[in-house]
Amino acid sequence: MSRLKVDNIETRSGNNVAMDNSLQLKSYTTVERDALTSAAGDVIYNTTNTRPEYFDGTDWQAMQDPAFEVQYLVIAGGGGGGGSTPGNYEGGGGGGAGGYRSSIGSENSGDGSSTESTVIVIGDGTTTYSVVVGGGGSAGNQARGGAGSNSSFNNITSTGGGGGGSDTYHNQQTGGTGGSGGGGGAYNGSGGSGTANQGNSGGNGVSWSAGGGGGASSNGATASQNTGGVGGNGQASSATGSSVFRAGGGGGGSYGTSSPSNPGHGGGTGGRNGASPTAGTEYTGGGGGGAGRSQALGSSGGKGVVILRYPAGKTITLADGATSTAGEQTDGSTGYKYIQIETSGNVSWS
């Protein structure tokens, strides 16, 4: 006849207690916990916050290591679209998307590479971490577009997108290098190269009449006669709770009246005969569209962004200029908190 095994509990010197098996704390939700009549020293496991807690006589306090993981999506500013020279070889290249680095779940980084490692932070309320949000590159004025600025969180840095090339008249038809490369300008300008693990190359321009698309998660498209190249596809992320595409390449400008549809992932549309180029979308790091017929100016790249995800039991504090329009949010499907940071500064957790 089998016997029920009873745990042996042994009291040792120094008020130590030894048990045969692990100690299972009584579990309560936050609502159930708050309904208890508690005394200082009571200990429970909170199933709402997934952590052990103790009552200090006034409030329930967390019992956990202050170090924890933070997931990030860091996107640099997009490159500006290339300018053109009215009456000459018209068609600026699209700006390259800002560099894209992600450690969110199992999502890819900007060039399709694997998810990066998370950052370990100390949530003691005093240890701070730097956040830099890169600006979009300037519009090219009869010249190559400006490069986007870098974005970073702690030691994770994404490189600004390369500017789109101009027409050959100003000899800047090659797209700029960056997180993703800018598209080449008209008259066979070459697209710029991207940065490993962040983005891809821009497309090439064609003889005299159109610029290539800016690079992104995919390469920018090469232009065809009188039609600018489409900007590269952006990358999808559920960093803010639902899937959103960001960091698309800017479209190339053209001499003609036709213009291919851009993927709509934050990259601006290239200019053409009868329509001016559009800028990259703010807080996506999209590249700006290149200038078209009779347009000296391309368009500016979109500002980058830093999105952070962290355990629901933690609270973030922004300081030294860091701002977020929506503030701290909770992802209802996972229980994680997240925040979209839109200006540079410092952050800490408690």
C-alpha cells in the first residue's frame, strides 16, 4: 500500500528553514489582494503583475530583481530626396529609409536579418539610459539629398538613410550610403548601399529621364524611361500592439507624367511632370521623394523614432527633453507596456 509523501520541514540555526520541495506562495490577483486584511510581513504571489509581493504595513511592494529586459525598435531619420535641374537631365533619386534595428519578439531587422538581442536595464528609478531620435535628411536643391541623422537607445545605434542622387548636371547622381541607400539620379546614377542588418541599397537611375527608388527593407527599384523607381518596402512591426509598416524608401522623380505607386510604408512619392515630390512620414524614418520635371527641390526625409517594450509591472520616466505624444501604453494581447519616444533625452524605470 503506497503512502502519501509528506514534506520534511527542518528548522536550522540562524532562523533558517529547510524544505524538501519548493515553497508555493498563495496566489491572488491585484483585486483579490487589495480585498485582504493584511499585516506587515504578509507575502503573496500576484498573478496580475506576475511577481511575488510583500505588505510593508501600508502598501504592497514588489519582490524582484531590479534588472530586466527591454525590447526596442530603433529607426533613424530617412534620407532626403535628390534634387534636379529644370531643363536638363531631370529626375532625382528617392531618399533611403533610416536604419532599422529591432529586438521585438521574433521580428526581423531592417534588411531581413534576425531579431537582435534585448537590452538589460536596471529599474531602480535612478539609472538613466540615453535615447536619441534622428531627424530626416534635408531636401536636395539641385543636388543630392541630405543624409538622415542617427537614432539610438543606450548602445544600439541605427544609421541615418542615404540621400537620393541628383541629375548628372551637378555631378551628384550617385545615391548616398546610409542605413538604407539613396536612389541614383537621372542619367544612370547608381544607387547607394545600405548598412548590414539595417537596410538595403537604392535603385539606379536611367538615361536622362528618371531617378531610382530609395532602399529600405528591400532594395529600391531601378527607374525606367520617364518613370521613377519605386521606393523599397518598409518593415512590419507590432511594437505598438498591432502590425505597422515603417521605414519605406522614397520614390524616384521623373521627367514623364506617369508615376508608380509607392508601397505607402512611410517613404515619400517621387515628383513628376505635374506633381511635386512628397516628404517621408514623420516617426517612420521614411525616405523623401526625388524631384521630377522642372523641380529643383526633392523632399525631406521623415524623422526617426525609438519604441521601447518592457514588463507590465514597470513604469518608465522620460527626462531631459524626451517626449512621447501618446505616453506609456499597454498591449492588451501580451500585457507588455510600450512607449513611442519622439524627441531625444533620457529614460529610467521603476
